Amino acid sequence: MKRIFSACLAVLLCCGAAVTPAWASSSSFSDITDTSVAEAAETLRLLGIVQGSDDGLFHPGDVLTRASFCKMAILADDRGSEAGLQKGRVIFSDVTADNWALGYINAAASGTSPLVRGSGDGSFRPDSAVTYGQAAAILMRLLGYGDSDVAAGVNWYDGYLSLADSIGLTDGVTAGGGDIITRGQAAILFENLLYATPKDASSVFLETTLGGSVVSDVVLLSATDTTVKISGATYQSERSDLKRLKGYTVDLYLNSSGHVIAARSSESATGTSKTVTVSEFEATYVKLTDGTSISVNSSTEFWEDSTETTYADVYLDLTAGATITFYFDADGTVERMTLLDDGDTVKNGYLTALTGSNPFSSLTGSDTFTILKNGVTASRSDLRIYDVGSYNVNTQVLTVSDEKITGVLESASPSVQSASTITVLGHAFSVLSCATDSIASCSVGDAITLLLDSDNQVAGVVPASTVSTKALGLVTEVSYPTVTVTLISGIKVTGTATAGSSYINALQGKLATVTSTEKGYLSVYQATGKGAAFTGDWKVADATLGSLKVSSGAEVYERVGDSKLYDVGLDQVTVKTISADDISYVGLDYAGRVNLLILENVTGDCYTYGLLDYTKGTTSDDISPDLNSTVTVENSSSSNSTLITGMDLGKKDGLPVGIVGQVYANSDGHNRMEDIIFLTAVTKVNRSAFSDDTVTVNGVDYPISENVQCYNADSETWFSSLTAARAYAKTLTVYYDKPASEGGKIRLVVAGTLDS
């Protein structure tokens, strides 16, 4: 989330809950309590069709005279200027020169297709209350319909009412044809007129008659009192109450000047929204600061500022403490999420001392806030010296990070005295304003420790002699003497290796620690042991690793042999107990809890699953003819890697498999396949055996992978979702990687029969 204000202090801080936006329509008329009437009256006011009474009120419950209705109809027809020209004659005996509405009534009664007709005695009865049937007939005539277009009925207006109902003109109004309507009901009818399509037209009345325009099916990203922002455009707005529709798909209605006068969303009528602070983002759910969770589909639409993507594309990059608005459909399913720039005020700082009951009081101001530390709800007793705090003033959430990186200050831009970026370990870090003073006291070449916020921005620096740390990561590239290490945090650091070529080359794909004591150089050493000392297995449900407690916010990574590290997430570990032999590294947080686990091929989630696509290599070497053969996996993704292999898989081509590659490439730039799994099939599984995240197979509940692939063997295409596959076929074939008791999951679902 973008920060428009950053106050950096060497202090301590805390946070609170998000505010849900108001949903009631606002109106210029204070006496309207019905939201539908308020919306209609405000739109009509902006178009100049209605005004308030002399007292500034609308009086929605009062009756409307036939004269007043004629005036509204003429103004809605954009013929207001005709009223002055029509004052010089008398058409109806009871509408004479002294009647204020003479011009409007005469205009309505004139032309080749008059809107109104008088009584048989030549009168009009201008002061009589207009009825529902009369109003509908006049508005239908504005849309170009006449007597020849409507069916005959018991009453003259029955045909008009029937046709009006069919085109939505009477939506929101319930009355009999002879009933007198109120000013509020009339406002709703006229608003419906704006959005109705005239006879033989392709655009709505607002466009065809009033010169307005409609921008359809867009997501309203933000709104102020004077502007409305959608993807790719910002409009001037006459409405100050559209913030309530932020994040919804809407139709924008513009007047002839191109200004927004209304926004309508069918979603708002049936759905709900909820704005909350999120403490943890996982592939299939988010956890809130109050401990509850919201289920999310990977394909859920996600908006940040003006960019649309899916939740699957962004959840790994979202940080604890983010404020998200969820939009639910009528069934309670999340259909959209937004992380929008609302001009949130965020103050940043770091702690140099633990004083008082609220060390971050200079940031928070008050004692009413929520603390998230390293993605987990925390208390003030969890704060430590050199913790970095980011306090969102609007949501009252204090996000605390204790991430640190030690190295040599290699450069600062534009200068050390006013740095916006600094380079350490070969990586350029963005600098928050609160770090400016501490950086200014340094010189290029100094050994320093960066104090990072949850977005890996520098909030402060301290001498490495005061506090230091060794960064942990995977050696992902070696072109000696240059070495690149991808840290657990995702940061890539690059520099000249201080160790010899044979040692560094052997580190490729290995877990290593990184430090630096000289500009441009990295000291990279293989991580020894398993990190923190522990004995015993990981009891997942008990959240214990031997005698150690596993944090609810623990990060879980996994690899297969020399593959890269995969962020599998704590929620994706389905096996009950994980042997200590399958845990390659353990990290602890400030409280001695396990906050990092690196597993060795436990969950199966490192593999890419689908149908094997094997291409036999060609070489003149008769000893190993398949040395340059390649494999990839065909599934719903269009960006799967192609790996090289020495295995002869020609007879396996097209079979359901999972493959995983090595993290480093060979001299030709290709990654070698590390491992392949051939999936096990269970046929004739009824679609009723599926629930949201499991399927019952031979009496055993198998978890369904969050990335399950679904294939239509009949059409040789991929389904967009499991729901689509279940809708297509009553029975399906499911494929799993290993027994459920060993952590296996359903990886592939097939409708129809695969070619053998």
C-alpha cells in the first residue's frame, strides 16, 4: 500500500481495526430517508429536472400535480427552452396566461406526438394529482411509444403500464393505475426513464435525449467529492457519495459535460463488503487480526490501485498488516478484493530503547491499536530494541518487523546525506525518510546493519558492531567469481565471492549464509547443521517441534534435492507428523519459537503436475542418446519450464506426472529435471464425493491441492476450475501423488478417458 506520509522516529509503536465505508446514499434534500428516493432525487437534481421547495426540502411524501409532472417531463426531454415560447397561446380552457405552468403544459401537448391530452370538455385539470397510470403513459411517450404500440385493456393506461413494467420503467414503484403517486415515487420513475432504452434505439434515454454517456462494467477504484477513478481514466464528478461503491463493478452515468452524475451496481443490491486488516495471506484463505479467516479462491479478482490481477498472482507479495476490502456475492463468496491507495497515512520508526508502556507512542499517539509482529498478532511485551514499526493512522494497525541484514555500505543515491536508496550486499534497498539521519552518519565502506520494515525498506541503520546478523538463502547462480544468493525473504544479493572457485561452485543449489566485510564482496558459506538445535519430530497439529513451540506465523519452505526453495505455507502441510530427518533447517524468532522450517520433499507441492510432454533428444553420442531429451508438463498454465533429462521417458509420454527441476542451469542455460512422480489413478469417483477441499476416495479423505489441475479428455482441453469439471461429468478420475497418510493430495482430475 502506498504511503503518502512517513514520519521516521527512533521510537516505539502499535495499531487497530479498519473502518467499513458507509453505504447510505447521500442527498441534497435532508428530508429524504429512503435511499432509493434519495439516489433518484439527487440524480434528477444534478440534471436540472427537479428542485427542492422554497424551504430547501423535497417533501417526498407529498402528491405531485399534473402541472408539475408536465414540467418535469419537458425538462427531462431537454425541451425546457420551449416553455417560454409556448406561453403566447391557450390550448386548455383551465390553463390560461395566469397559470405558472402554461408554457410547460402547452409544450407537453404540442408536436406530432403529444405527451399529454386534455379531457373531453377541453380542460386539463392542472392542479389535480397525477396518477400512476397517467405518469407511466407520459414517460412511455417520452420513450417514443404510442397507442399503437400498447395492447388494449380495461383502462386506457393498462397497455402502457404493462409495457412500462416489461422495460423496467416502473422498477421500485408499486401502485395501481388509478392510484395517486407521491413526489418520491415520481422521482424513481424519472430516474428509471434515464436508464431505459427508447423505442428503436440502442442507447439509453440519458444518451439519446440528454447528450449524456454511459461507461459500462468498470471497477470503481476510488472516489472523492469531485473525482471518480477507474482503471485508465479519472472523471470529474458531481457526486460526493460514491465512495460507498469503491471496489464494485459499476456503470457510470455522465452528463453532457462528461461529469459523473450517478453510478449503479447490481452487486451492491445483493452483496456485502467488509474492510479488515489481514495478519496472514495464504493460497486459499486469509487470516484476520481477530483470529478468524476468510476463504479465497486463487482466481478471485484482485485490485491494487489501478491494476487488476488475481489473488494467486499477488498473495505471496502481500504483507501482514495490509488493509483489504472484501466484496461478497449474495452467497457469501468472495468475488473481489481491493488494496487501494486511499491516501493512508503511515508513520515509520524504529526502537532504540524500551521505555514506558508504549515504546512506539510517538507514532501511535494513543493506546488504541493492534500490533502485528512478523505477521502474527502480538502484544507490547513482544517488542524489542531495533524493531521497526509502521503505523497506519487510518486503520490503527502497527506492523512490526525485526528483519535485519548486515553488510558493507557500497553506495548511496543521490548521496549518503540524503539517500533514497542504498546498496548493501549488491542489492539496492529503498530508504524511508526515518532512516535518513542514521544513514547520514555513515560512510561508504562502513559495516552496517539495516533495520527493515515488512516491505524490505530501510527504516534505519546501526553499526554492525552494535548488532549483526547472517542472512540465510539459497545459492542460485554461480559464474565464478560472481555469486548470487536468493535470501529467504526473496531478496537477491550478488557480489564477488571471497572463497575459492571449487568451494563456491560446489555450493550451487545449497543453503548458505551470507555476510560482507568489504565493498563488492560476499562471504558465502554453506549453512552448517540444521540451524537451531532441536530433537524430536514436528507434531503439526500440536504446533511443536520436539520441545520447541512452532509459531502460528511460521514460514514453511520446501525443496526436492537441488530444486529451488518453494514457499508451501503452513496450511498446506497435511501430514500429521514430520520426521526430524525430513527437516533440513529450523529458525527461531525473538521469543524462541520456530518461525522458519525448511523441509525435504514432504508435501509434494514443489512439483508441477499435469500430463507429461517428452521430446527425445538427438545426439551423435550412441552411449547416451537421450542426454539432451526434454520434458515439460502440459496443464492449464502456459508458462511451465522445459527441463532436460537423461531418462528415456518415451513410453511415458502423455501420462499424469509431477516434475521438478534443479535450481541452477547447465552450461547451455537449461535446468535439469531433479525428479519425476507418476500419479496414481482412482476411477469412477462420483462428483458428490467432493467437498470444498477434500474428496473421499475408497473411504479415505484426500486433500485437494490448491493448484489441482482439471482436464477434459473428451475435448483435450483444460477446465478453468474443479467446479467446471464436476459440472461437466457425473463421475471423474482423480490422481494422487502418494497416500493421504503420507501427505498426499489430489493433483489431477480428469473427465473422460485419457489415451493410453
